[in-house]
Amino acid sequence: MHRIASSPPRARAVGRGLLVAGLVTASWGAAAPAVAAPTPEPVSTPADGGVERTEGPVPQVSGPLPSSDESHPFGGAAYQEVPEDLGAIGYTEEEFLASGTSNVYSWPEDAPAVVRTADAPYTTRVLVRRPADADDFSGNVVVEMLNPSNLFDLNIGWALAREEIIDNGDAWVGITAKPIAVDALKTFDAERYGSLSFANPLPVDDPANCSVVDADADPATEPTPLPADTTQATENGLVWDIYTQVGNWLRSDETSNPLTYGTGGTAVERAYGFGYSQTGGYLINYMKAVHPLVVAEQSAPTYDAYLVGVAGGGFAGAYPMNQCEPAPPVDDPRRDLYGIGVPVIQVMSQSDYLRGIGSRRPDSDIAPDQFRHYEMAGAGHATPFELYYSASSADIVAAGRDVPPQACNEGPRSRFPSSIFFNAALNNLDRWVRDGVAPPRSNPIVVERGEPVLDEFGNVLGGLRSPFLDVPTSTWFGTATGASFCFIAGYEVPFEQARLDELYSSHRDYVTQVTDNVVELQAAGFLTYYDAYELIRQAKESDIG
């Protein structure tokens, strides 16, 4: 669904809040009224408050690396499971190697992190997608720690928010964030990625280089071995300073920075941090433990806001700060997202909201505690889209990894388009930072006695809504059974024809109900105009009714 037109993104942005009447004209010719998204008065100030940012540390960057069929970026757009021609939509892709030194931190209490081991060398890779023409660049860069839960890099932020990124003319940057993903890259292309390193700064015989972790500090229980994806030769805890330094590089005037567009000065105005699932938990560590250190050193944060995907509370709500100390316990205040200092949007799915229910907290519009918590009714945690827009199956196999299954015991992974919620979240986050316009609020999924409350169709009540649940044709489940991550993949059970006939007297009736629902959600700020258009188009082209 590419919408890049000939005019620059900022010119197109004038109409971004409108669902034009012509776009919601039903197939029989009756037009729904045009609805403009509300424009409330600003209730908070932009994140940086006009504070001058002191230049922070940046890595040494080489590249862009050449790309060909013989040697190309792992997960590169042209080599995804669903290939994309970025040039056709005015975008370009480049891959870089970034090297520097990172502190390994400890995080013993609900306070900023402390240095455990200083100045450990690293080299990682950075994948950049940006408008090819500087005039089409919005000034926003979304910076993602690539998810390594399948033991290789997944481009999940791009997969789920690519429509908003492209429509607004933003740049997207993915960073390899864990040694286990480096191993896959080296297997995939030893020459291209041979210099990558997350080497442990401590020798193996150093007592501080652990082979076991005391997960609960209880002398009555035995320590546990390092996780299967972790070794003493490498250190997972290098990621925190890497994330800061790559963000600083994108905001810098370094000649290696592609977002200077060769002008000698960066075109970046705002940088937004993104993480999903495991790296969503990383983002929580970063916000709570490292973000304050960055602000103290640089006078302003590297990242102006954060979008945390499907991580919180007892579900991926925080991770070990270094691989020799345990993650904060489920009820530990280090997992709580209060007073970060910049806007934060946290999005949970129907697969994980119950395990992560401890992440629920009141929304707030007032700095330094600008916060929204959303729960996507009907949406699965592990989606097919994250596989479509990451490395191809052939490249995953070449990296020495198993290809994640697209289906579970109950059938294909849920097709529920959680992208509609991430597109809107990123759009609203940008308005919050740039214009001080707070996002809409949403009730959580309804829970009683530890279980969700279901409607007559078996779908959850509450949460972020959509016509998939409000004008239903299926029952949506958040969990499935089977291999890999099926337990958080979810699935769909379509209604039988007799039930559809009871619900919708005609195709026109179904399309009208979808249109009414979509217009209301888009006007409230829960859908972008282009997703609203697409949902109505899909309803028109369906055989429902």
C-alpha cells in the first residue's frame, strides 16, 4: 500500500487529518460525510523544550556497503520475504558498519544505571531507509533495535509502521542489537559482516565473566546457566551505548551520516525510539536506566519520544542490563514507566496484555510524564507481517537459522493488521512531540477475575477498537498452539455464512456499518486517513452480505 505521490511529504501533510468524502463513497454511490480529525489545543510542550543539545559520543561509521545479488544486506528491502522496490516510491536503502566503545552497565535499583565495565569495543551494522530526495524528508527518523528473538534480525518496526513512515517521508534505521544476531549475519555473509563484534570485554577466566546467573539472589536456590542465546565470549549489555551513539550519529553533522544529504548538516529534527517484544523490553531498560544518563551528559535526550511495542509488565517488560545479572522481577518498580521526560506510547496485543497487565498505569498529558497505554483488541503479538518484511526464507536458511512457521496448529498466523494501530501511534507520537497535541485515550481490554470479558462473538471487549471487532466477521484469538512463537501468534475463526446473514442484511448494510465505524475511529485519531480508506476499500471489495 504505497502512497508516495509527486508532492513532498510536508505538502501532503496538509490533508493528513482528513478522510475525504470521496474516499468513503459506498459502491452504490452514497457518500458518507467528510470528517476532519479533531484539532485539540496543545496540552503539553515539545519534548526538548528548546534545550540546546550538547554533542554526545558518535561511532566511527564506514559505508554505505555495496549491495548486489552476491552480497546484500540481510533483510534488505529487495531481499525481504515480500520484496520492495524502494526506488519506485522515492526511497533508498544503505547499510553501514558502526564502531565505537560501549560501557557495560549494572542496574541494581530503580535509578539510573551504573558502569560495570567501561569502554568495551564494538562493531555493529546499521540499515538505513530514507527518502532519496532531501526535500521529501520529514526530519523524523525512527530508530529500531532489530528484534533477535528468532536468533536473527527482524525488521518489525518497518513491517508494522512502514505506511506511516513512507507517507510522512520519515527515515527508518535498524540496528543489530545482540550477539546472537551477529552470529547469524556472519554465517550469512562472512566477508560482509566479518568485522562485527559484541566481544565480552572481560576474559573468560575473570570471575566477573559469569557462566551462571543468580536469578533471585536467594542462596537456597541454585544459579541458572546462561541462556542458550548467550555466551561468555560476547556481552549482550553493549547495546545500550550503541543505541545512544547511533542515534547521536544520525543527529550529527558527520560526513558519513546519510541524513545530512551531503549538505554538511544533519536534516534530522526528531528521533523516535522503537522496540518490539524483546527489544521493546530493551527500550524499557534504556528509558529507565540510560536515558537519564544521556540527558545529564548531553543536556537533552538523543531520542525525543519512544514507541514501545508489545512489551511491558510481566511480558518482556525489562531485560538483564548485562548478561550476568537477572532481569528485574515482575513486580519491580524498574519496570514502571513513569516520568521518562519525553512522550511514551506503549502498545500491547491481545496475546500479551494479560501477562503484561502490570504495565497498565494511568495515562498522562503533563511533562515530564507524558504517557499512553494501548491494548490492541484482536491483534496477535507474533504476526505474519514481521516475516513478510524481514529477510527471505532463503536468506534465513543461509544464515543458519530455522524459518519461523507462518502457521500454527489452528491454522495460519492471525492476519489481523496490527499495523493500523502502529501507524496511528507513530502519527500521534509525532504530533505530541512537534505540536504538543496529546493522543486520544483508550480503555484497556476488559478483564474480570483475571480473564477477559468476551462479547457474543467470543471477541474481547475494550481496548483499541476496529471494524474487525465492531463489525465482525470472525472471532480473533491471541494465542495458538504449535512450534516457535505460536503461543503468541493468534489465529482467526471466520463466522459461518448463516451468522453473517443474520448480522448483515446486504453487502450495502455491511459496508455502511464498516464505513460508520471507520469514520468515527479516524475522526477520534485512532486510525490514519489512509488506513481508514483501505479498510473501507476492503469492505467494498469483500463478499460479505
